[in-house]
Amino acid sequence: MTETWKRLAARIDALNLRERVFLFLAVIVVCIALVDAVWVGPSRMKHQQVRQQFDAQAAELRQLQDELRLKALQPDPVRQAREEHARLQAQIEATDRSIAALGAATGNATSLNEVLVHFLRRQRSLQLVRTGGIQVAPVSAGAAAPGGAAAPVPAVPRTGQELTIAGPYPELLRYVQSLETAMPDLRWGALSLKAEQGMPELTLQVFLVGVQP
């Protein structure tokens, strides 16, 4: 090994100044290339990979932040559903109280038409075609008086309403049953069903005896 270095040193000493300069420059270039290939290149590549991963994670984080901001601005569907349910429940309870008042013939809670429309709203597949009141003459009753003469009895007022609704036949039947169940004091008039074109249409007449129109 020592002999090899001695021979190399002798060769270098034999070179002139210009050749020595080129030789040292070549050695420096080779050393720089070796360092770049062994340490600098892999480190630079690894740094680029880490930077790309960081940029991707930063972009994903910004996207998540944008989604969270949009979600915070949007209304909560669960809260809306609860509020809508509470509103409908309060409306149903108020109408049920009105129905009970009508059944007791108080006549001061709500109109017969509103009650019928309220029950119709419970059947979402039914549609209101038309509605209107019915002019009904008061029902009078006579009582036997002493001497065979009929004693006059005050006439009993009646409230009448006609309603035409359209929808599937089972839903029409369910609507009529719901009225019969909720309002046992309801008196029924004519019922007519028409199913020529499109959905069947049911026209019904109902009356409340003892309630002022």
C-alpha cells in the first residue's frame, strides 16, 4: 500500500503545474459527485416527498375546515324535524280540543269546516277539491200539552257542511272512519263517490245538531 502511494506521489510530482491543477479539479469534481450521489441526492428526494405529503395534508385540512364551516351554516335537520313535530303536535292538540268542544255542542271552539280540513291534512294522499256550507232548516220538535194541543218547543239549530275530496279509495274510507271515531255526535247526510277519470272523488255531507252555524 505504501509503495502504491509512493508511485502515485512520484507521478504527481512528475506532472507540470497545469496538469496538477486539472488533476485536483477532477478529484474535487469526483468527490462532489460522490457526495451528491450518496448523501445529498437521497436527502433532497426525501425532503421533496415530505413536502408533497405536507402539502397534501394541508389541502385536505383546508377542505375539512371548509366543510365544517358550511355544515355550521346549514340548519340542523334533526332540530328542524323536532320543531316541526312539536308544532304539528300542538296544532293537533288544539284541534282535538276544538273537536271535543264541538262534540259537547259548545259552538265556540272552531268551525265544522276547519275540523274537516284538519282531519283531511292528516291524510297526506288526499286532496281538497271544494268545500261549502249547507243551508239547513232548524229541527223543531213538538210535545203533547194538556188538552191535546202541541206545546211549542224551540227549534234545534243544525250546522251543515259539504266537502269534496279526491284520493285513493282506501284513504277516502280511512278519512270517513276517522271522522266517525273522533266525532260520534256527527250526523251524516248524502255520500257520493265519483271515479270516472283520475282519482276517485268523494262528496260528503255532515251535520252537527245543536251547534249554531
